[in-house]
Amino acid sequence: MKEDTKKAQSIAKLKEAKNNFHDPNKFLAVDNDKYYSILYENILDIQDEISTFASESYSGQGLTLNEILRLILGKSYNLILAIGYELYRDFDEYVHNEVFDVCLFQGLCTYIQETNRIQASTAIQYTYTHSPKQFNQEGVMKDDLDVRNPYYINLAYDKEGNEKREPLTKTSANMRQYKSRLFANRLSPIPGTEWMFMPNASEHEWLQYFEYIGDKSEDGKIFRDTFKRIGNLYNDLYKALKQNDKNGILKPKENYLEDLQIAYTKFQHKLQKIDFENYFLLCEHCLEHVKKDASYYGINLYRLEKEFKPYIITLEMNKLMLCEDEKEFQLLLDISGYLRDIPYLKIYEKIANLKEREIVCRYAAIFSIFIGEVIRTFMLILDRFVEKGFFGKEYERTFLEIINIMAANVLYEPIEYKSRIKKENHEMPQVAFACLLTAPVKQNIKMAIEQYVHLEQLKKTNSSE
């Protein structure tokens, strides 16, 4: 009876573990008793295995932290594979080794980014520390002289509402508004509160915001202009597609199809103003920025490829320019569209090499579902072991070291993207670039129209009955 009570309490705690992350709603997809009961048993198995390897019968060496992480991931991976075996079986058999490593890499990245156990900065704190106005520096260097900084604020004395804090408050508010606009129209908005405004893992990446508004050089102008155009490129499409109710079910307005067409026209108009060379100049600028932070290098490289896909776009542009006919060209475009959410080169190319639209499309969809479920499970179990102190107080540093080591394998070694484009003229790569960015947009709109038509047919059927 006592064991049953202990198990019930542990399972209840596992269910509440989702609240240890910034966005608990991500875990609702697996909110059932059977799942958490299996999760509890897996945690006990992991603990037993760790204890066994640490015992005298195994020379007391024990498992390394990396081996414990892989053990946790293995349990998470096999649990999700068992739950959806018929759906995931052939996909797992085809890309198991690559997907397993990706799950560990992305799982650790996501945990560090989203856990509430690692303190994040408020907008004011981040701006105070990192703004080019150097609000936190009483003296600054100007013409090799140490002069008084007119923007300096002593937060211990210059409290909220103090006139001296106005420049800090205004700069912070502008940054907060910019971040809100950037994410507001996305299909999956990124949650964030004032008190969790900037996680440690995002701090270095967001220094580019200050470069975006402050660099007055010619390269800075190109960087700023392209960054802004890329940021606004999909906004109209997001607005047109995001006509869902609170449960995420499509609830289109009266002029839905017209809205989609207008959004597509606006997308094309904006895309025409983005030069592929400037795009890769921006990506190289971002890559150089990423390399400056050794601690969060792997996470930032992952986010760069996930956001802009410079490496994969480079490869696909070169393939498109070698196509012998329109049929081959269109097949490559379709495949690139299906795989748009996979930033991992080995998995991307392995699935793309199947070259059958239906299988590529199915595997791309399975990848997103499967890896999402595995990582959610991994994070819940991992959080339990972090809480119990298995990884020590410096667990963040340990995870970051593993992420950085894995980055070259699951992503790539740093390259200069622009120099990898094989071109005889400017027009050919510009066409290939535009087609690659357009392909997933066309697919999204096509799926939205099909869903809309299906809903309309259901309405007619129900009304006739």
C-alpha cells in the first residue's frame, strides 16, 4: 500500500513537471495516466542501471554523464516508438542513428532554452547590461580617453519612474516591442513574460538586435535591410493562415481564399527585393557572430540553420542550377518544401534521396511529430534527474559542452555560404534562391485551401441532413 502511494505521488509530480518549463502547453499532447505510469517505471529503470554500473561488480567506475544522457534518451525514444510503432517503424529503421543523435542534440538545446531552473533576464536587465549606450558603465572610452558616460544609471539609486531612467526604459520598451512583433504572427508564437524575457541561451544571439539598429557602415546597412526584409517576408502569410479557434482548428473568415491569394502576392513582391548575395552576406555575418560565443555556440548555430537554413539552401541552389529539365527542377523544389522544417543535413539528404514525393512528404511529417514527442518525454525525465542532482550544480555547462561537441556532426562545420554557390551569372542563382523560398509557401497555401474546401463540403453535407 505504501509503495502504491509513493508511486501515485511520483506520477503526480511528473505530471506537474511541465510547469518547470516556460511553455507547459507543449506537454499537453501526452497528458494521460498510462503515459506517466510508464515514464515513472522508466525513471526507476534508469536509476537502477546507474546504480548497477556504479557498484563494485562493475569496478565502481559508473556511467559518464554523457552515457546517462543517452540512457535517458534511449528510454524516451523507445517509449514513443512503442506508442506509435505502426506509424514510426519504417521511418525509425531508415534513419535511426541520425535521428537518435539529433534528438539528444535538440533535446539538450530545448531543455536549456526552456527550463525555468535557469534564471532568465528581464528586458530592463538585458538592456542595461548589453545596450551599446552602456547604461551600466560610469566611464566609457572615447578617442582613447576615459570620459563620463551620459547614459550611466545606478540602478540602486535611479529607481523605476526616475527621469534618469527614461533612456533605459525607452530602449528596453523598443526592444520588447520588436521581439513581440517578430514572433506575434508566427503559426506557433513564442511565449515570454517580462520576468523571463531573455534566457541565457538567447542573450548572445539577441546582441544582433543592437547591431541591427546601430551599425551605420555600408555592410551594416545591407545587413539591417536584409534582416528586416527576411523578418517581414512571411508576416502576411502567417496572418492569412492563422485563422484558428482557441483549439487550433481552422475557423476561416468569409474571404479566406482571397486573403490567401493577397498574402501570396505580397510575399512574392517582398521576395523580389531580397538579393540572394545579400541573404548569404547576412548569414555569414550571423555565423561570425555565433562563433564569438564559445559557450552557446552549438545552440546558436542550430538556431541560425533552423531560422535561415543557409547551408541547406546553398546545397539545394547548386542542385537546382544543375537540373536538366523542368521535371527534375520541380521534383527538387517539392522535396525541399516538404523538408523545410529539417535543419539537419544528414537526415535532410537521406530522406531527400528517396526521391518519391509521397514517402518524402510522409517521412518529413513523421520526423516533426516523432522528434517532438521524444524530446518532450526526454525533457520530463531529464528534469527529474537534474532536480535530484545527478548532473551536479553545473549541469548547464555540462549540457552545453555536449551540445558544442555534437554540433559539427548533426549540423556542420562552419563554412562561408556565399563562396559555395556555383554561378556563371547572377540571374541563375537568384531564380533558384527565389524558387526555394517560394516552394514551402505554395505547399502551405495548397494545404490550407484543401482543408478549407474539406470544411466547406462538411458544412454542406451537415446542412443537407
